[in-house]
Amino acid sequence: MRISYGWRGDISSRELNALHAEAFETRLFDEAEWNWTAMCEQHSLGWVAARNEDDKLVGFVNVPWDGLVHAWIQDTMVADAVRHQGIGARLIAVAVEGARSAGCEWLHVDFDDDLRPFYFGTCGFTPTNAGLIAL
């Protein structure tokens, strides 16, 4: 299967809401509730869209930033049907290159414990101390 990866690639809220519902096992939001396109264009350094040969969105990662040297990995998503084929790792690699090319010096990520092997082993992140307040 051929997958193409686009930094700041074409996205639509409709297809991202569908992928998000599948990837995070949550309800399907409509565009009026969650407008991915506007959110990404207003708040993100970039994003990576992965599409199959039929131009279907099968993966996505958002890269918000502080406007200077820090960027974050957010909402890494891969469609169920194509998981465990390296798509997530390639999404992160393209995001790393996009952030580096923009002059960022740090790329942060937080994740649930079950994703430690992916982010630390596969993607090359290093463990750091961090904090979180549940609001």
C-alpha cells in the first residue's frame, strides 16, 4: 500500500473528525462542534496528513507551537485498518523535519504509558520530567 505524507497537507474537518472518533474511540463531532481546519490554521506550526492511494486520510498528527522554538506533538492518529505498518512513526518523522525546518529547537510530546515504546523506542524521544493538572 502506498501512503503519501504531506506537511501542512490538505485536511478537512469532516474527515479529521471521523479519524479522531475512530482513533480515540470517542463520539463523532460535526464541523460546527470541532473545526479542525480552522484550529490547525490558527494555532499550529503545521500538521502531517497521511493519505492512501485512494486519497483517503489514514493518519494525522498536529504540531502546535509557541511561535518561536518549542513545538508539540498532538493528536497522533492512524486509522485502525492500517495500524502497525509504520504510518505513525513516519507521521512523527515528517513532523520532526517540519519543526526543525521552521527553526524549532525542541519538540515535546506527552502520552499514555502504553505508548512509551512507540515514542521512546520507535520515534526517538527521550524521557523528561513533566507535570499535569487535570482541569
